[in-house]
Amino acid sequence: MKLPKVRELLEAIKSLSHKPYTSKFPFKPYQPYLSFRGQPKYDPDKCLGCLACEEICPAEAIAHQDNIKGDVPKRIMIHYTDSCIFCGCCEDACIADHEGIKLSNDWELSFFNRAEAFETIEKELQLCEICGSAIACKDHLKWIAEKIGELSFSNPTLYQSRLKSLGVVDESILAASRDYGRADRIKILCARCRRETSLTTAASPAGEKVGE
Amino acid sequence: MQKSVISIGPFHPLQEEPEHFLLTVEGETVVDVDVEIGYNHRGIEKLSERRNFDQATFVIERICGICSTSHPVAYTRAVEDIIPVVVPERAQYIRTIIAEGERIHSHLLWYGLAGHFLGYNTVYMWMWRLREEILDVMEILSGNRNNYAMFKPGGVRRDINADDIPVALKKIDSIIPTIDRLKKAILDDPVLHARLKGIGILSKEEAINYCALGPTSRASGVDRDVRKNAPYEAYDKVDWDMIVTDSGDVWGKAVVRLLEIYESIKIMKTCLQQIPSGEIDLKLKSIPPGEGIGAHEAPRGETFHYVRSDGTNRPVRHKVRAPSFMNLPTCKATVPGSTISDAAIILASIDPCYCCTERMAVRSPEGDRIYTGKDLIRMSREKTAKIKREMGIP
């Protein structure tokens, strides 16, 4: 009966000289440990816009919007901060050496309005040269072309994307042969148009137009 | 004497979660107790059937905020049981470390709440302060205080950095003296002895008959622990003891939990020290058709998952049996005969977790409507306006 009281007394005396355990939070910012999983952030230069993160996200916190109207067609990658669960799947799935989207140490994520709880980056889209629909982001096509090396010459969309970025292709030659037939096969095309140009050259006489 | 029924809940300031207790009392003595659950049904089993095997882990993790390791471990073991495969040794150690960290913080949390129920708010403050230290250790090891996102079928998702291990070990060592001090303070306290000893006794036979699990059964002398009975992960590679007492009362459950904290610290430290190097993930490509079961000793007892696969990339059936579901009915044996003032701590002594027990309730079918306070006020005002219109009042 006495021992606990003595211990309590000792504890009380010791506590006199102790600092409070609580931190002075709003005045002194909290620094999380290095391995902390905070808000994922896109790197606009390294992200390829390949949508692997959107595909894998278990919370459906990543979405995209393709704006093909306007001068420069853009893909907007949206990360919803409110539904993100900070699991790091996006970083694991990122094809750009896990650097296109990276978990940061950022943890102060409060919002007054839930509708504002998102972050975006913009990536330039490559459009099909016949139908004008989105194929993929330019950086993504370039990345694939570089990844598969010389094999990319079997796919005009890939090697054209790569050569264009190097400034090698003479655009006027391609523009002159706009006949939606055999010559179109070396243009940058979406999968549907590629199939249609192939079928045209196989079944119908050259030069016949394919519906857009 | 006239019998009357006291209804506690479903929403009650004493409780953290929605549950409904009906205490039938004669004077001050409780003669019967009834529990109604089902207020916290979230549809997680169905949700996990809509996700693929990897993504379902994250839904399962959110069954409960405290058991955010137990359910994923049981689930991943169930999925691995379908193939079947054994995960790499390093992954086993990482799983064990995270699981034991969770057990420590869960038991500390229970202690805090028990102290709070009994009017020992100092215990509450101290235990939750200690829990912060353990949560910091978990943040160092896994990157988050809770919801560790470490598990995936076939291994673990994140590796533990070699640089982080000494930091974590130092932090664990630093809390042991404080736990020692609290252990003495709790075990020596005459008031706690008087308050907890001999109330809510669950005899060994009743514990077996009610299929009690975890600390609830171990306090009644039933040596039931998945970690010892059917060793998995790294539990057979480290040295630890199963804590069993035979008093069966609330005091026994408290002692079991207190001593289990020490065992968990021991397991965690040993694992961190002798963690082998190597692969952490089997990189499973597909799950064949079949069914599998997985069990894990959660802080509250054995949690059990059943997963059936038809060869596609998502489970066709997923069943979760949480430990509280088995422990909750034991209140039929423990509460009658006690006074109303003891009923709260007896009900709390099984460490019930209702969000583990009930798992369903999906957002609206469209999945895109979130009602804020403003919306509710607006809807209420619109209804008033509508009634006014119908009654012809301007």
C-alpha cells in the first residue's frame, strides 16, 4: 500500500523538472521521418502520362482528362488528395523508374472545400494524324521507342514520334501524301486508323478514301 | 424484484463505436445481457470482390484502424494458400515485425481505454503517450502510423531499410523503462485489484464452449494462440512464450495483455536483429482457381479469412471472421451477476472491435455523392419548403 504512494511521489517530483511531452505543433512544424509516406506528387518532366498509376490505384484517386481541342492537345493527370490512401502503389507501378510520381513528405493536406482537393499536371498528347483522336502522350511514345531500340522501326507511330522529337522528319513530305491509303501507313496513327489503312491497301485499289 | 431493461447505445458517449447492449437488471444486479450489432456494416467483403487480388489488400486493411495488419496478413495468407506458396524469409520477418508492433499499440490502447473507463485517466494519458512512441517506430519501419500498406499476396510491398533498424531498436528500448514503471503501478495498485479481481469471470469450460479467442481465452487458462498452435511467418524462428493465466476475470485479461506487450517487444526486437537478407516478394503473376484459408493471431484473437478464386484476377468470394465476433457472446457468461457499474469494464475487457465484426455499407450506387453538413441543411430546408407548398402556406 505504501510502495505505490512513494513511487507516485517520486514520479511527481521528477515531473517537476520535465518538459511537457506534447509538441508546440502549430508554431513548430512537425518533421516526419524520412521514410514517411505522404502525398504523392507528379514530376511533370519525368511523368510519361502512361496511366499505369491510374490503372493500379486501389482507391481510384488518380484520373485523367484528354483535352484534344485547343492549340496544344493536353492530357491532364489528376490526383485526388481526399481519396488518396498513400499506399505508394502509384510509385511502385510508375514506368519512369518510379520517378514520375513519388510519395513526398507532405502531410498537411487539410482543405475547406472538398472539391478543391486535387492536384494536376499537364502532358502533351500525340493525336492520330488521320482521325485526330488521342494515341498516347508524346513522352510515352518516345519512351517506348527508346526502350525497344531498333525494334521501333517496325512501328511507324513509334519511330516517327522519336524522329520528330529529334527534328529529323521532313513534315512536308508526309503532308503531301495525304491519301488515306498505303502512304498513310508511315504516319503517326491510332490503332483503329492503322487497321483501316492496312485493310485498304490489302483489299481495295490504292488511293480509295477510308471514312474518317 | 421487478426486472427492468437498461439500453446502452447504439450511440452512447461511453462507447467509441455503434453497438447496442440491453442489460436486464434486478435492482443493481445485471441478470441478463443482450447485444445487437449491425450498425457498422460497410460491405467490405463485397468491395474486395470488386478489386483485384493486390488492390483488395488495401480494402481489407481498412476493415479496422487498429487491426490494419491482422486482416491483410490473414488475407494474403489465404491467397497464398490457394497456390500454395511460402513467402521469402525476409518477407516473413517483416510481416512478423509489423504484426507485433500492431499488437503492442493495440494492447496499450486497450489499457488506456480501460483506465479511462475506471476513472484512472492518468493511466489513459500515459498509455496513449507510450503508444505514440510505438506508432513512431511503425512510421520509421513502414512509413505510416497506421494502415501500413506493407502487405501483398506473395510477400511485402516495402522493404525495411537497414539504416532504420538501429533507430527503431533504440526507440523500442527507450519505452521499456516506462512500460516497466506502468506495469508496477498497475500491478501494485490496491484499488485496481479491488476493482478488477473476481468480476466478469469466464471459466475455462465456458471459454471453450463460447469458442473465445485471444487474450479472452488465454486469461481463462485455454492455451489458444495461432502463433504457437500453428506457427506461421517467423513465429517459430524466434523464442517467445504464450501468456496464460487461469483466473478468467477482468484482472486476468489485463495481466495477459500487459505481459503480452513484453513478449511482443521481445519478438519485435529479435526479428529486427536477426532479419535475413534476400528477396521480399515472389512477384506472383496469377492466382489459380481454388480456395484458401488464412489465419492470424490479431491482438484480440484469431482472425480468419477465406478466399475463393476462379482463376481471374479478383476473388469471387471473400469471407472474414473477426475475433470480436467470437469473443462478444462471452458477455452472456460474464456480465450476469455483476453490478451495472462493473458491466462497462466487463464488456470492455474483451477489447471488442465492432468495425472488425461488421463489415458492410457501400457509398451510394453511383459512388460520387458525398453529403456535407451544408447539403443536409439544404435538403432539410427544401423539405420544409415542399411541405409548405403542399399545405398552401406562403
